[in-house]
Amino acid sequence: MAAFSATMFVSNNTQEITVQSAYVRLTGQPQANLRNTVKSILDKYQLTSNKSDSILGVYRMSTDKDMTADNTEYVSENSSQPLSDKKIFSIAKALAITLHQDSVAVFILDQNAVGDVSVHFMSHKPGINEVINDVHKNLPALYSQGFSLHLVNTCCGFDHARVSEVEWLGSKINLTQIKRAFPAQHIVSQDGVVYLIYQNGKQEKL
């Protein structure tokens, strides 16, 4: 099997919390702990991450429709050696178990589908609440169910943090709707398939 790129999205938050609380975790010791745990598991599988970053995950709960959030770390693996999807899924399962997560999201490059769409903010970098409000106001409810915020200026506190990018995963994201909602921004899409990998090894396509 040919080598392929994969990205895993991981959190160590185990509660329903506010976006502000997730930001505090993202900029504090919990994120450092998350980063160290991810590295230790990758080391166990003799893998190194080519790229990693801390992002803020925002979700609309399907049960009570409340908003919750996570401090998240994403790690991208682009191996020069052949890697099976089984190995990537084994790593994701280990992360879910170790970090007490229901599941870990995995993006795997695949030219047959678009699985990742992101809006890159150009001249004006909006605040966190501004982006969340724009997503809720300008896009169908599907888009509020889960998205990630890539931040800049994270050392200045929640109210002064700025968003450089908002990102959606999964096959249901419509590129045309995103462009219509953010007409002045740079839209980037990636071909791939997204899976949720659960602690019991179950795989679910998004």
C-alpha cells in the first residue's frame, strides 16, 4: 500500500465546557499535557509528527443544543514508509483510550472526496465570538455542529485573541455554501475522508 498523509484531531477535555473555558485550557497546562501525551503515544508507535498545532474546537450538542468546546491538538503524519489505515486507526484508538475521549477524528487523504474545508481570514482577523456568531448566522445548522478555530494572539486573553482560520471536517460540508457565507475570504479545500475512531475500535465516516 502506498504511503499516505493522515491528520488526527485530539482533545483531553472530558466535560461540557464554555468556549472561554476551552480557551483557558488551550493556553494553559492542560494543552501542554495533551501535547506531551500525544507525543508519547506517537513515540510508542515509532512515528513523528510533521506538523502539529493547538486549535479550539466548537460544538453544538445534539441533545440539548447547548454550545460546548474543546482544547484540541492536531497532528499530521506524512510518512515516507508505507502505513496502513489499520495502523493509523490503532494510534487513534490508543489516543481515545488514554485521553478518555469518546472518539478521535482522523482525516486521511483521498482524491475521491472533499473532507476538509477551511476559511482563511485575510486582512481582518476576527475575534472568537465574532466568528462563532457568523457561522451560526450565515450558515445552516449543520455547520454549527462542529468546527475548529485556528488562533493568533493567544497570549492576550480571550477577548483579544484573533482567528486566522475556521475549519470544517466531513463529507457533508458544501463548498458553495462556505464561499457564499465568506465571500471576501480565501477558501481552501482538501480531498480526503474523515473517520471517528472510538475506544472500542469502531470506525464511523463523517
